[in-house]
Amino acid sequence: MAAACEPISTSINCVGDGDRCYTSGYDLVVGSQGPDGPILCTAAEAQIVEAIFAEVSYTSPQATNEEMQRAYRAADKAAEKAAHDIAAGRPVKYSKLQKGCAG
């Protein structure tokens, strides 16, 4: 089972009759990766990717549709790069954690 958000999908496994569930990982669901992107192991890693996505995708309320689309494409690429860097053990810079699917 998964809870899909952008840019992170939370992988959830349940035991028994589904009465006890736990998060088993976080998948990147943006850019060229689709749901088969890098798997992040911790909520902290997923929150970093969410923070980078939120920061890069931000546009002013007066942004045109084209400007918003450009920002989301850039955010997809930034989130994808961050997830790959985290999975490879490389440091990732971000400004502030955001509340999203990862916590």
C-alpha cells in the first residue's frame, strides 16, 4: 500500500488483518523516475526532498501558468537529484523542512 504525494510516496506495509501498519520507506514519484525512483529509508531523508521540492516549486500568487509549470519542472529535477544524492550518501543542502507526506 502507498500514500501518494508529490514528490514523495510513503510505502506502507500492514500485518494481520491490516490493523497494524508501518511505513517501510519513501519513494520518489516525480520527474522521469515515476514511482520507481530511489527509495529513501527514513522520514528525515524524505523530508529533505520535500523541502527542496517546496523551495524550488514556489511561485508568487501572480505567477502565470507557464511560470508555475516551469517551477514545477525545476522542482521535479531538484527533488530527483536530491533523492539520488541522499541514496548515494552525498550531502544535500536545503533551507527549511516542510510538513508533507513524510511527516
